[in-house]
Amino acid sequence: MNAGDLRALIREVPDFPEPGIDFKDITPLLADAAGFRASVDLLAERFVDARVDLVVGIEARGFVFSAPVAHALGAGLVPIRKPGKLPFDTHSVTYTLEYGGGTLEMHADAIMSGARCLIVDDVLATGGTAAAAAELVAGQGGELVGFGFLAELGFLGGRARLNASDIIEALITYEE
């Protein structure tokens, strides 16, 4: 299965969550066993030589991909969540995205200094969420080896908010 096959499994929902936004609904891909397996395998494959210690998954859809990618890479998993969801001391970052903003939190002791971290999420849009996650990783002394996304909304310019020296992999890119 290739990127074109995966793209065909993603449904576009117009005007969600608000008018003018064309939401990329990944639930049909998740329901397709071969498509889901291929997306996880392809994401992991791109980082197999990166010596990843921790995969950092972003709530909520990022968890769907980060856990199996961590398993495939033999790495640990660190969840980044919305405020009030983690039971221990946290660090937080506030960010903006294409239709609002938010805050992300990570346990204050989640990453050992020098740990090689891969951030995984479902979609790279404006880059606000991914940049906030990278800030959390750096704040704990983690070494960011890259970002892995199922899809990128290239027309929103999210890559520009990320460090150009980082590896940024997206299986599917939408340019319009």
C-alpha cells in the first residue's frame, strides 16, 4: 500500500469544525486494517535508523499513531495532553492553530536529558501544535530527531513554524 492508497482512505468533511475548514477525517483509514497497518509501518520505517528513545504522541489522534510507531521502533511513549489530563507535575505550552488555540502539557519528568525524541501526530497543519510539542521536548533536554505525520496540509505552511534542520516526514501532502 502506498501514499496514494492511504490518501484515498481519508475523507474530506467540508465546513468542519467551522465554515471554511475542510477537515481531513482519518477514521475511514483507521477502520481499514491494511491502511492503518501500512500508515504505521511507513511512519516507523522513515525513522528506523534515527535511534529513537521516545516517541512523543500528541492528544488525541496522535496517540493512535504514536503508540504503534513506538512499538515498531522499540521506543518508549510519552503522551502530550490537554490541560488537566495528566496526574503528576506538568510543564505546559500555549500555542495557536488554524481555527483557535490551546495549551499542551507533558509530565515534568517525562523526558531524560539527551533522550532522542520523535514527535508523532496525525496532521501537520499550521504547525502550532507540533511547535508546542517540540518546545516541551526541548524544555526537558530532549533531543528532537524529527516529526512524523500521517498527512500535511502544505497550503497552511506548518513546516515554516518548525526547525528547518529537523526531519519532517508526512506520508501524504495536500497542497490545496
